Amino acid sequence: MGLVTRIRKEWFIVGIVLVILSAKLQPSIGVKGGPLKPEVTVAYIAVSLIFFNSGLSLKTEELTSALLHVRLHLFVQSFTLIFFPLAVWLLLKVLSLTAIDQWLLRGLQTVSCMPPPVSSAVILTKAVGGNEAAAIFNSAFGSFLGIVVTPLLLLLFLGSSSSVPFSSIFSQLFMTVVVPLILGQVCRGFLREFLERQKPPFGAISSAVLLMIIYTTFCETFSNPSIELDPTSLLLVGLIIFSIQISFMLLTFAFSTRPGSRFSPADTVAIMFCSTHKSLTLGIPMLKIVFEGYEHLSLISVPLLIYHPAQILLGSVLVPTIRSWMTSRQKSSLLLR
């Protein structure tokens, strides 16, 4: 694969690097009161656009086929929104005794509170040949659940910025997350045939808007000279993220394949990806709302920015191995019949 082709394929990851560098070079453009006016364009318009886009693209009509697989859904949602944040909280009790930047560690906690992503877990489950319907259901249902649960988890584990009252946080969440999402779903009901025929680039639109949010977040950071990012802490957090992903994938694999679990190999694939993947698209806007006014918001966001490409990279590398395991298990189960 040529360099240009690779850049086109991974344009969003390249974009993250470029917007952070741009924010470093000229932070005054994206700060509050600057030319971009992020207090309006980002806080309301960009966030609302992302969730309207999510509502428009969520194929909730496809979820009925997977609806009755209750045990699988219960396991995935419990793991990602209860076990994951609690396990990371316990891990951070130990890591807080080290010299790793405390704001980056708080960022790890925010990662743990995020719902599953709408796209990557489904794409990787499909690539392996796993239970795609279950992956779609848990990604979509997790996104809806995350609108309520994720802000509560963030406030529970991290508190909020003192400048923003709880009532303001939830009213803004309602107006910029819930309302656009519902409007998107209503519009989808009228435009379903057109959307299926034209297949608009929903993912690319959300990613482009997300780059603007990331840019303005880092503009705020780089305009504050008292905030510095420790390279050693950054490297260690990156290694911790990969360790968490591998450990949790192995844990979900062990649990879903144990005797008596009654999960098929295809179910196990969906469980592994949906339980361990976290949403950047929903996560960054929520952090922007819940931690509005935090001068360390960008540092808290860094682990999520690392987690996103890490989960895609690790998942892509493991696809052939997981596919061969699933195929062999399916063949052996057919021979036993």
C-alpha cells in the first residue's frame, strides 16, 4: 500500500496530529473569544451536529433481529459501563502513587466511562465474521445508554468543574445531545430510502467536526503556558492503554468461552470488540460539556485520543487470528453434531 493511499485511509488519525500541531503554532484562533468563537460554534453547533448525524445514521430498524439475545447485551453493557470503570478506578489507585501525570491518569478514568463506539466494533466484528447484528445492537444501544450513564460516571469518578453547576451540565446535554439525536432519528424515518440509496459519508462528517472540537480544546491548552505535557508520562499512558485493551479482550474471551457460557464463537467475537472499545465521537463532545471551564481538559482528553487509534490498530492486527479461531471452533462444533 502506497503512502498516499495509507494517508487517505487513515486521514482522521493524520488529522488529529495536524490539528494539535496547528493549535500549538497558533492557539489564539481557537480560544474563547477568538475568530472561531468555540463557545458557540463548538459548544452548541458542532456537538449538536455530531449527535444529529449519529441519529441520522443509526439503523435502529436493524436492531430487532438482535433484541432477544438479552444475556449477551447484558454482559456487554455491564462490562463496558460498570466493570470497566471500576477496574480502571482500582488500577488508578496504584498508578496515582507513581510519577505519571495525574491529569493523564484522570483521562484514563474518562476513557473507562465512555460507551462503545458506533462504528469500529461493528466493522471489526464484521471483518472476522462474528455476530454483526449483536455488535450493531450493542453499539447503538450503548450510545443511547451512554448519553445518560457516561455523564453520571464522569461526575461520580471525577467530579465536575466548579464553574459549571450540575443543572447546567444536564440541560446542555439534553439540548446538544438528546434533542439532536432524536431529531436525527425522526428525520431518518422520513429519509430512510434516500439515505440507503445515496449512503452519505456519516462517519467522515462526524470525524471532520470532531477535528474542530479537538483543535479548539488544544488551543485552550497551548494558550495557557502553565500546562505542560510530560513525554514520559505520555509514553507510559500509551503502554497502559494497550495493556488494558489486551487484558480486557482476553478477559472477555475467557468469560464468553468458559463451559456453560452458552455463547457461540460468533457471539464471543462481538463481545470482545463491543465490551472493550470506547467511543471517541461521543466521548470528546461529552467531555467538552461536563468539564467546560477545566484548564486541563485537553490533558484529560489525551488518553481517549490515544485509545481510539489503539483499539482500531490492535483489533485489525488480531482479525486474522480471531477469524481462524472462530472458523476452527465452528467446524469442530459441526463435527460434534
